[in-house]
Amino acid sequence: MSQKLLEDNFKDSELLFIFGSLENRKNSSTQKVIFSTSTTNYTNLTNPRATVTQYNDNCEIPKIDPWDYTVIPFLDEGDRTKNCNRTWKPYTELAKGKWKIVTKEQNLTCKARCHTWTSLKSPVNITDWFPPGPTDCEFLETACWKNKTEEVYGYIHTQIRPKNLEKPKIKKKDHPDVFVFLVDSVATGMARRSLPKTLGYLKTKFKAVEFPFVSPVAARSQVNAVPLWFGKQVEAGTQKGGKTIKVDWTEEEYCKTFLDNRTDMFRGFEKIGYKTAYIDDWSSQTLTNNPDCKGFQNFYTTHNFNLFNKISDWTGLKITKKHLNGQFCREVHQSAMEYFEQFAEAYSDYPKFSWNWFVHLAHSHLSGADRMDTPMVDMFRRNVEKVIFQIEITEKVEKSCDLQKWAQYDFCGP
């Protein structure tokens, strides 16, 4: 690709072209080409104060090269699908309200069962096994046995069957879709290394604006998210200049008490006519349970992905619990992305709000988000004509815009 072609298509973005494997990158930090339309003056790590950026609030921020040679030895991708069988295909399929067997394997008996629950704290109800045919089940487990006794296949299918399809209260043209995509534990430098295609696509296609530095209001995910979702500070701190940040809710209020009677961001959107989804790929739910808090007792969104996690971790067959371990080239974040696309398609005529929280990808691996880059761009391209994206890929849940206020008052201010 010529430099002119790069300049024509990626005027506002920096492209990273990585040659060789991650192991090669560890061995030599020179195995990369960085093309940029502007020259970045990165901070000299031996003298950080010599190269800093001065912001409006007199805060001096360093500019760190994401490919600095000191970072290379620590890059660890943790990809469990690295050696999987890329030619493998699921034995079963769920589409248009009907499940069927699609494998040509011989001597197999395949059946399905539906997992449901009446609330977020209720036991999971599991139907008897049933043969291929119509089903309105949102979370369907399929399994196959060889010679009727040996478990050889287990899979969790999802489908979104629209709920309460009354005439929309609001017009979509006046109330755009709002989708938050949060890759947990990813800092700016990690995103630039692991998600160059995604960042480049968002900047060129949607004129996305990158906020390279954020100010956490707490130390970890849950207590950063509570102020955004509920408008309540739950961890004390000190602002620049010495001003004390006071706590609005104690642990007793945000953790040891059910949150159902609190005003939250999702209900704000639903109140004015949005369809909502919370898609978190950790069974303990990062914001609400995490893992020992009470969280919500009842459903607070139109759709919730949590039952998928419960099947995968607890109620599914042993063979089903293994199917997201990488050997079939499938991990839980891919299932979550599929569920999001089903949600977007099912309510294409309605304004939608979804929070998509990918917990496992990069939580313990500096290069863990690498394997999300291409699938994320592909997902955006498939849906670009259906939805308007408002996207956040950030280290935690910091925001510069109060979405709760936006939902309630059709306003998003500074």
C-alpha cells in the first residue's frame, strides 16, 4: 500500500503495521512501521518532565510511546484460540426461531433444551431435551451424543425475540442509538497496540475523537461505574488542589442492598422509549454483583446476557462448559458480540441503548485485546447501515458526558 493511499484513507489516524508474531515483537521492537500524518513527540522515559503536554487545567501529561522498547518484554496475548481448529463448524444452528442439526457426522443423537429464569436471582429453569424444530428460547443449549451415550458436543445458542413491540413513543431520528463498548483493563497505549484497526476505522468512518487521558473517580471497575450509572460517588478521594471528594453511598448502600429501587441509567433510557440491553461477559457481573454484592434482584433492561454466563459456568453440561475454552475458536466475548448484533437487528426500528462490557480479553494479558480487533471492525461494518454508534473503549468507566441526564432530558452537556 502506497503512502499516498494511506494518507488519502487515514488522514486522522495512526496506523501500526506489525510484522511477525508476538514472540518476534518481544525479540525486537524495531519490527514495526509507524505511519502517521503528524509527528508525535513522545515522552523521554529517562527524563519524563522534558516532554509533557500542558492541558487547560495546568495538568502536565506525558506522551508515552505504546511501542517503547521497555514494554515489549511484557506483551502477553493469552490467546486460547491460537492453535484451535479453524475449519471446525458447530453441529447445530438456531435461526429464525428454529433450531436444526447441520453436521454430517454419523452416529450422533442431538437434542436441545431451554434455560430460563424469572428474575436475576431466581433458580435457572431447564426444560427437558427436545428434538429439532421451532423454539422461542432466548438461551438454547444444544448437545450431541455419539452412540447415544458419549457426550461429544455442547453449544449455547442465543436469539433475541422482540418484547413489547408497541408503537415507539419516540422517533429514532431524534433519539439515536447509544452503544457503549467497554474493553476492561485496557489503557490508551494498550488500545493503540491491540486495536489499531478499530481505532483507525472509528476515526475515519465516524470521525471519532480519542480521549487519551481520563481521571478515575475510584480504584476499580465497579466503584467507577456506580457514579456513572447511578450518579452517586462511592469512594472518597482528593481532587487536584486538595478538594475532598465526598462519598454519597456507603458500601451498605451500593453493595449490601438491592439496587432495584434506585434510579439508574437504563431505566432513564427505557422511560423515554428506548429498548435496552446489558451485555457483560462475566457471570458475576462487573457492576452489580462483582462478585459478592447484591446487585439487582429483578430485570432492569429489556434483555440481559447474564443467563448465557450462568449456563456456561454452572447449569450446562460438562461438554457445554468447555466449548468456550478456545479449542473451537470461540470465546465468550464473541458470543457477547453475537448477542449484541441480534439485539440491534431485533429492534432496528427502535432507539436502543446497550452497555457491552468485555471483561476477560485483556484483564490479565497486556496484548489480550489483540484478538478482538478484526472481529470488532467486521461487526461495525456489518451494522453500519443499521445503527448509529456512540462508542467508548476505555480503561474504566470514566465519562465526560452524563448519559443519565441525556436519557432523561434529551440533553448531553459538558
